[in-house]
Amino acid sequence: MNWVAKKGWRPAAVLLLLLCIWELAVKMLDIPGWLLPPPSSIIAEAVGGFEGLLPHLQSTLVLAAGGFVIGCSVGLLTAVILHLLPRVQESIYPLLILSQNVPIIVLAPLLVIWFGFGLLPKIIVITLVCFFPVTVAAMDGFRNVPHDMKHYMLMAGASKIQLFLKLEWPYALSSVFSGLKISATYSVMGAVISEWLGAKNGIGVYMTLASSAFRTDRVFVAIFIIMILSLLFFTVITIAEAKLVKWRRKKVE
């Protein structure tokens, strides 16, 4: 948090500079609004149309948050099972890596065919997006536990469960939060992709309608909202990490 207070103004200043350049370039080059609207038009559209945008925003926020919780829970559970059962890990882990080579956008139509247009295929899309970073990060954290500390606990008579709960899990928390941060940003993207499968409300629906009507200003409004939501999720996880992983914060300070 101190870092944000001291240095957070720098990326904000760069962003403001880019927006100013964008605004001047559009006006000086006389670029039509349907092709590239200036930031002032995008902000005006966001403020003026916020009432109509709010239901879409709420729908995406709820969907992203729900999918994030489910996806990360599945990811953590998968990491724990694979870590505690090495034989299962040898069989399943390569398949998990292989599964990430299949683009989610390709699986989306199949999910609609199998599960319809309801909530389930949307949650599955977000779960598939979120669980893998958490699984990989958690397993790396479990593997990086110092061997001498593990050996000491085994010599003291600790069982495998005690070793996991007292040493491996606390030590891996920092890595787990790294995976959660990645998944937090992916969850919003996954929610938007899932809304393209068929939904009444959502930022994905709002973006599709705006694009088909050549309302480029609204498309940019949707893009900026996606960025803000991703940053919000990331910030929440960062604050939670600072509260829960206190030993790491003290070490950094």
C-alpha cells in the first residue's frame, strides 16, 4: 500500500499523457468518431449512458466474481490433490498443461451445445480460465518449500498431513496469491467471453450491440470498464495478500 501511495501517480500520469495525445491526434487529424472517438466523447458516453450501462455492469461483475471463486476453489483443490498424491500428479498434470493449448473461444460453442444457454456454460468458461494459474502457482509453492525445513519436521515425527498444514501450505501462500492475481484479471475476460455465448445483460452483450451499431465510443466504454474491473479484482487480491501473508510483507520491508 505504501508503494501505491508513493509511486502510484506515475502510471496515472503516463495514462493521462496518453489520453491527451489521443485527444489531440483525433482532432488534429480529423478522424471520424465512428472510426476512433476521442477520450472526451468516450467519457461523455460513459457518464451520459451510465444508467443504461449499470445492469450490464452488475451482471458481468456478479458473473466474474462467482466464476472466480469457483475456478480458484477448483484450482486450489486440484493443486492439493496432485501434491499429496504424486502418482496422480504424474498422470494428470501433463494433461492439464495440454488442455491449456485449446482456446476457450473454441470450446464455447461446444459448451452451448452440451449445456444450453443458461448460467452453467458461462461458469464453466470462467472456471476453465481461472483454475489453471492457481493450480500451477500453488504446486510451485508446495515444491519450493526448503528441503531442510521439511526434513526437520519429518525427523520430529510430523505426519504427511501435519507437514502440509504446518509447513507447505503456509509457505505456498505467497505463490497461491500470485496465481489468484492472474486469475482475478482473467475472470473478467472470461465473463465477457461467456456472455458472447448468449445472455440478456453483460458487458459482452453491451459490446456486441455497440459494435453492430458502429457505436465505437460505446465499444471503448466497454473496454475501459473491463480494464477497471480487472484492476479492481487485482487490487482486492493484493490487499488480501498484504493482510494474510504478513511474514512476507515484513521481509520485504
